[in-house]
Amino acid sequence: MRKLLWLASAMLVCLGLIGCSGSEPDVKNTQPSSETSSADTAQREPTAQSDQAQTTGSEPEALTGKVVVYMPSPAGLADKLAAGFQAATGIKVEQFQGTTGEILARLEAEAANPVADVVILASWADGLSLKNAGKLLSYAPANSDKVYPTWKDDGNFIFGTSASAVGVIYNTTIFPQVSADWAELADEKYKDQLAIPDPEKSGSCKDFLSGYLNNKGETEGWAVWESLAANGMTVPGANAAALEAVTTGSKGILVAGVDYNAYSSKAKGEPVDIYYPAGGTVINPRPAMILKTSPNVGNAKAFMDYLLSNDAQNLVAKAYLLPGRNDITSPNRANVSDIPVLVTDWDWMVANAGAIAKKLNTICAK
Amino acid sequence: MPEPSPKSSTQSVPSRVYFWGRRQRRGLLPSLIGLVLVVLIVLPIVMIFARAVMVDGRLEFSGAIRTMTNPENLTTISNTLLLGLAVVLGTTIITLPLALILARTQLGRQKWLDTVLMIPFMTPPYIASMGWILFMQKRGLFQQLLPSSGAWSEKFFSFGGLVLVMSLHIFPFMLSILKNAITNISANMEESAAVFGGGFFYRLRRVSLPLISGNYAIGALLVFVKTLSEYGTPATLGRRIGFNVFATNIHQYATISPIDFGRAASLSGVLIFICMAAWLLQNHITTRASYQLVGGKGNRVGSKKLSRLSLITAWFLIAAVIIVAIGIPYFSVISTSVIKLRGYGLAAGNFTFAHYLTLFESLRSRSTFLVSIMLAISSASIATILGTIIAVTVNRFKSRLSKVVEAIGLLPEMLPGIVLVIGIMLFWNRIYRFLPLYNTIGIMVLAYVTLFLPFTIQYVTSSLSQIGENLIQAGRAFGGSPFYVFRRITLPLLVKGIFVGWTMTFIISFRELVTASLVAPPNTLVVSTFIMREFEQGSVSVGMAMAVICVLFTTSALSALSRFIDRQKKPAINL
């Protein structure tokens, strides 16, 4: 029996070795990974030093080592932010990119041994949920006083360092000009031309719908969406797939489409355009926050500072997102002052958004 | 002749088993394998299912039961089952004639067909369905080519279209199993039937089909189970037509806030239950209809020369499958990759190779491609070694324990990938302090091995079931040690099955998306996540260009490999 156990553990060790050795060539051949691994070994010393520095209490702590950031798309922006921060501070950024859902799933799966320092999500409601669950660390980054007042919470836990809004995106080869308000899209001339992103997959569409219903009241609000559904509105998929349907002309109009995708498509020369209906829309700040479990708190704070720096805010603007600071505007898209906004209560929205998203899918499937 | 065994008199299993030339106690190997499987598969599954039934540290089943018995699930269950059965039927219709043609006629000599017919399986499901959508949708490529057809192509967006796309994606699985099985039927069998006056269809019905029904059951189970746990196609095409299945619901609980791993696990419990039932049924059929076709007697592969007319029909059939399964989706994929502005469709002057240049530019700065290849090779190799050992051991010991081992080995196939992946993350993150594998490339290899072990087990089992006991016994009678017998008889006979298993695992690891998008360590991008990122936020055309390059690479690598293996093949293998 003892022999068996011994053999078993030997086998386990072998397996572990196989796992590692199988990956070794990858590490050598991967540029990003090899950088990480060499940085890992190189940084072991500095980290120890900075630990010492902390214990001896020498004040401006030397920032070295790494910061682990979980960011949603756009990918180009995430890469640029990582590179910019690294150039400015010398701190290595390890980033995991995914959808808001993938990031949340990953955070949940690694709860036992947390890895991430800073998290950015694409939906303000999801940021509020993390805050309410007590998972965040309070820190007021430099320049946070310039952030729009509604894009931060009162405890300095979450900051909308960038934002998107939803609008109506249309294919200009099918409709040269559209300016209808939400309810007017139920008109006969838009019959079977309407699409909407799946609100159960698109956080911005979900937040808009709940904001709309919060503002108009449920009876009046649902009457509008039911009339659009009756006008042949379909759900082609999450944000990208829904925009895809309009770009390729399968549908003429994307209702509640996220704006920055449309701006970048338009800039490429695709026949799409976007407007914000006069009835008002919801601006969705993309919350950035430090996790309470962050292993590199100092670096995490530095990264938050960086996110609100001039450099980072300009990168945000270049990616067709709304910058979080009110003193920086974007030259290539509608700015906050140009967008008609619905007055909404986020707490109500967080509580009701799930059921609303589900109901929208149900009425569109009929 | 088997050694008389003192311990167990009922089975013709040698009491002492020599493995790797070492004398060991019987049952040691199965327990060892069992242990590895427990760590790889059982513990991760336990970790995630604990989320379903543990509330504040104590067992609480009411929540899980409520999730499972939710009346809304009834529609999902019936949808899921309906889809699974329809896809099994669809693949059978596509596969059976192809397998007969390739195994029994001179067309089998066209080795390139083997690789080409594998392409649908190399194509990631979400790309294939996107290809179909782009082709069939309103103002899609079909309507651009044939404007006079009206809205005819939009009929594709229905249950039938979903079944078609899924069957076309998965049929290579069934094909490789059936073709191998039919090839192993000696021509003697059919010829004896012919001598006694059996006509073609009589022979098919009474000789060939019954002989392969055991293997068909294995193939059908794989297709059924894979369809049930498949996410890509139902998520892209199924949701669009309002056809919800379990896998999409499970994904929703796992990756859409509020994240609830427990509910995802509870729902997959229902799925496991259905799949286990299907597995028991398959086992029953396979044991009843297992024919040891590979024996000591010369096994002539019956290659019939077809008449001119039949030959044309056969080629026509193959061409039709290739055009529908590869031609249509790849027409969309390739044209998307060379279209300048997608809003203007197929129009003169709207074509460019710029997307490929962009792609090469971004590939030069990252080693996405290389990482994916290394991942696929190491995962496929480890999974194949492990899978072969498991299948061989299970087959030799035939004890209850080994049946359990086999069942565990198949579990990953019955769960939607995401559930097991989250289990793996929960488990390896938890033991990070003891074994720091989480957040390295190692965890990806490990996850792929865990997920794709069932393929290798099934492929080796399928070939094993055809090897006659008499060959092994002959080897033993002439004094070969069990290890010698394994090395010189069993293994050479299995090589084909093992190679196919390796190939399948390589292909599927190369294109795997769900696992990579959750478990990849920071700053690591593989082919699938690269494509998805382009689809989500970058340029769909660049993503499609990447898909084209990947398929070109996989196809040429595999055909080079199979040519190499063919050349290395010793005559001894061609029994």
C-alpha cells in the first residue's frame, strides 16, 4: 500500500513536470511570455527590496515589479495603455483581456489566490456590484477631481476613466439619413430593418434598457420596446455581431448599439453612421477599480493615477471612447455635452437590469 | 493460450501483469491511472459542483434541485435532445456513403481526401457558423451572387439550418471511426456472402452494417455528446433563431453577471445525466456487437473497382459534401478576408490583400501562432499517451474499477467545456501554493489534456475492440512477455487509431476558444483568442484572414505528417 502511494505521488510529480516541460518551449519562443518570465525572475529581487523598503518605512516607495490588470476591449487601447504605463513608470503590466463576463468569471475562479490588481469593466452596473460586494479598495487617484461627478462613486472605489454611450447606428446604403427618436422607430418604413444587441450579453445595451425603463416608467417604457419588437426587431448577438449585421446590410438599423465601434467602423470608410435620439440615452462609464485583494497595491495605485493622466485620457479619446476627465474632449466623436442623457437611478438599474434584459429577448423572439 | 490464473477463474486475464517490463500487482495500474484522473478531472469537477450544493460551508441541495427542476428547463431539455438526435441522424446520412466509398473502393487510395474531409472539423464552430450566416443572410453573399433568388436563402435561419451546420462540422469524427472499422472488415466476409448469392444491399444489411454497429455506436455517442456540450454554433446561430440549448444557458450563468458557477454546475448535472445514459446504451450496443475482425488470418482489404457510372456517382457524392461542408463557409471566410469595405460587399474594386499584411504585421510582433502550435503539439502528445494507457488498461483488466476509470475519462466530453475549465481554474488556483501551475502556460496544456482526453480514449478503444484475443494469446504462447506482446502486437495494431486520436486532439487544441479565453495567462494570445479579439473590436476581415492561414497551416502540416507516417509504416502493420 505504501509502495502504491509512493508510486502515485511519483506519477503526480512526473505529471507536473510534463506539464511544465511541455510548456517550456512555448515560454522560450513566446515573446510576451518570455519577457514575463525573465521579468519575473528579474523582479524577484526588486520586489524583495521594495518589501524591505516598506518595512523600513522609507516613504516614497520605489515602484518596481508588476501590476496585473484585467481590461475589456478595445484591444488596441488596452495594449497602448499597458505600453504607456510601462514607459512612464518602468512597472511591467501583465494584462488579461476579455469580455466583462470573462473577467468576472476569472475573478470569481481565482478568489482563493487572487492575482489581479486593477480591474476595468465595460459596465458601470457591474462595477457597482463589485463595490457593493465589498471587494474593492478605496483610493482617490490624481486628477480624480476632474472626473465627471456622476462617473465616480462617493467612496472613491470606482472611477469611470472612460465611457461609452449607446445610440442608433444605421447603414447609409439602406437609409441615407435617420433621426427618429426611439419610439418613432416603430414606423412602418423601418419594418424588419431593426436589430438590437443581445442585452444579456452586452452590458451597455442592458444598462441603457434599464435606464430607459427607469426614466419612462415600466408601462410606457415597455410599450415602446414592444412596438419595436412588433416592427420586426431581431437580436443578432452581442455588440460586435449586432453591428456586423448592420455593416453587411442584413439589417438597416441597430437600436441601442454601442457607439465607439460605430465610430471606428465609420472612420474605416464603412457605410455606417450614428446618432443619439433626442429622447435621450445612457452614458455608461467604464469603471476602473483596485481590488481589495490586490497583491501589488502600490503599483495598482500608480496605474489608477496613470489612467487619469493626460496621456492615458488622450489614448482613450483616440479609441473613440469618451474620456473620463471633463477637461479633455475628443476631436473625432460626439462629446459628453453633445449627447442627450436620460436621468436615471443606477441603484434601481442594477437591481432590475437582469430581468429587463431577459424580457427584451423574450419579446423579440416572438 | 492464457496462463491458468489462480486468483480469478472466470476471466482469461493473466493474474500477473507485466507492464513496462516490470512485475506489478494486479490492479496497481488501474489505481494509478485512477489517481491521475482524480487529480486531473474529478477534483476540478468536485470544486465546481461544490459551488452548487454548498451554502455557507454546509450541504444544501435545495438550490441545485430548484435550478434543475425549473420548468423553463423542460423546453431547453427537449431542444437539446432534439438537436442531439437530429445531428446524429444528419452526420449518419453524410458519413455512411462516404465511409463505404473511401474504405471499399479505389477512391480510398486518394489519400488527400482524408485530409480535405478533415477541414470542417479544423474550422472553429463559430467561424463556420459565421461563414454560413454571411452567406445566407439578407443581402448576404448568396443573394449578391444570385439576386434573382429573392429571399430563398433566408430559410436557412431555422432549426434545419442549425442541424445542417452542426452536422457538417462534426461529421469527420464519425467518418474517421467508421472508415477505420469498415477497412478492418476482411473482404472474405463479404465475398462469402456474395458466393452464397447475397446481393449488394443484402450484404450491406446483413454483413457489413452489423459488423460495424459497435463502432457506429461509439461514433454516434461522440457526436451526440459533442453536440449537447457544443457552444459555438448554438450561441451564434441558435440564439439568433431563438433556439436555446443547455450549453448556451450554462455559459450564461458562468460568464454573464451576476456570475453563478453553482447554477452552471447544477444545469450541467442534468447534461451529465443524459450523457451517462447515452454512454451506457452505447456500451451495451458495443459489447453486444463487438466483432474481433483483426485476427491472425490475412486480412485483405477489399477494394472494389467501381464501374464507370458508379465511379462518377461516388465522385459526385464526395464533391457535393466538399462543396457544402467546405466550399460555402470558406467562400464567406475567404471573401471576407479580401474585401476592402464590408458594407459594399462583392463589388469590383472592393478587394484588397491589406488585411493579410495587417495580420502578418501583428503576428510578427507576437508569437501567437507559435504558442498555439506548441500548445497543440504538447497537449495532443500528452493526451495521446495518457489516453492510450487508459484505453489499453481498461481493455485488459475488464474489472469494475476499470469501467469506472473509463467513465471518468469520458466525463470531460459530457460537460460543456466551460464548466470543467472553471473547475480546473478553481482547483489549480486553490493549490497554487503547493504547485504553482496556475497562470502559466502549463495550466493551458493541463486544461487541454483534461478536456480532450476522451477523444484519445475513444479512438484507441474503438480500434482495440476489433483486435482479436487470439493474436495476443499467440504472442503469449510463443513466450513473449506481456510487455513484448504489447510492444510488438497490440501497439502496432493500434498505431492507426492512436495517430487519428492524436490528430484530432491536435486540431481541436489548436483552435480551442472557450478554454483559452478564460485560462490563458496574462499577455498570452493564442490563435482563437486573436481571432475573437479581431471579431469583437478589431477588423472581422483580419480575423478571417487569420482563420484562412490557420486552416492552410493545419491542412498542410497534417498531410505532410500522414505522408511521413505512411512512408515509415512497416509492412507488419499492414495486416
